Amino acid sequence: MWIIRGLRKGVITSGYPKAVSDEELPPAVPLKAPSECPFGALRDGELDYSKCLFCRLCDTEFGRKAEMSSVERPLQFRRSLHVFFLDTGTCHACNREMALLGGPNYDIHRLRVFFTPTPKHADVLLVAGCPTDDMVPVLKEAYELMPEPKRVLVMGSCAQGALCGRKVEDYVPVDGHIDGCPPAPLNIIEGLLKIAGREIR
């Protein structure tokens, strides 16, 4: 039954980054800006996506798509990229978006990106969530266990101090950010490809 349904539906995997339809992109949300953002994301009429929680309380029209900050010293992982994901204190929204990457719609393995259960085999440490007291030592240990060369990529507003004021970069060196609350799967893929030094369309 399931095999027949799959054959009828056909290929549904995203063509990103070679090709992507407008339907796959994160939806644009028309937002309106108050005089003051309760989270400090709006300054001088400009939105700081690293602090924005997309609460829809504002009036200025900003898109939903978050951008990744520039990454210093990009690596050229031509064959594969191994990623260790660490939750340092999330609401689980980032985790759910990241879990979609392994499904048939995004199939991140086709881009030679693999998740590893140990930092000892990781090229990139992908961190989400506000670093809690109990998770800070775990974060530092995971970073120390990674072989060189290694990179740290943070995803979501919480990891950048939007809610609790603590940032991942206060404890370990950070090479790039994926903004959003939570970032969409395509934004996560884009961030991983950028930090690997691979060209984006």
C-alpha cells in the first residue's frame, strides 16, 4: 500500500540548492513594528534577526527568511560534512525544524551532510538554545573533543541571547549564525553549506 502511494506521488525531494520553488521558501510574514520591540530586536527602524522572535507584534514589513551571518575562514569540505547537534536549552522548535532535514523532502544526505552521535567525529558543532548552567560544561567539552579543523554554527534566536541574555559565543568560539525563531530547514541547509565553503546558487 505505502509503496504504491509513494510511486504515485513521485519524487518530492527539494532541489535546493540547485533549484528551489517559491512554495519551498519560508513564508513571508507581514509584520508591523511598535515604537519599541519588547525583545530589543528593532533599532532605528531596522530589524536585528538575531534577536527577533517573530512574535508578530511589530508594524514594519519584514520577511520571514533569516540570513546567516558571514563566516570567517570557510572550510572546503568537498566530500562530506559531519555535524554534531547540541541542544543547550531549547523550546524544541529548532530541534523539530532540524529533524526535517533527514526526511525525504529535504534529504540532507544527498548534499553529503551527515549527523554524527559524537563530537569526536564532527567537523561542525551545531548548537541551539540558550546555554543553561548545566549545559555550559557539556558545550565546552563537546567543543574540546572535536578534531581540528572545527567550526561552530549556532541556530535560532535563543542561542544568540534573544531571551536569556546568554550567548553560545560567550563560552566557545562561533563561526556563523543561522537566524530565526526557529530557522526554516532551507535556512539550516544554507548555513551548513556556507560554513563548509560550498557555493550557494
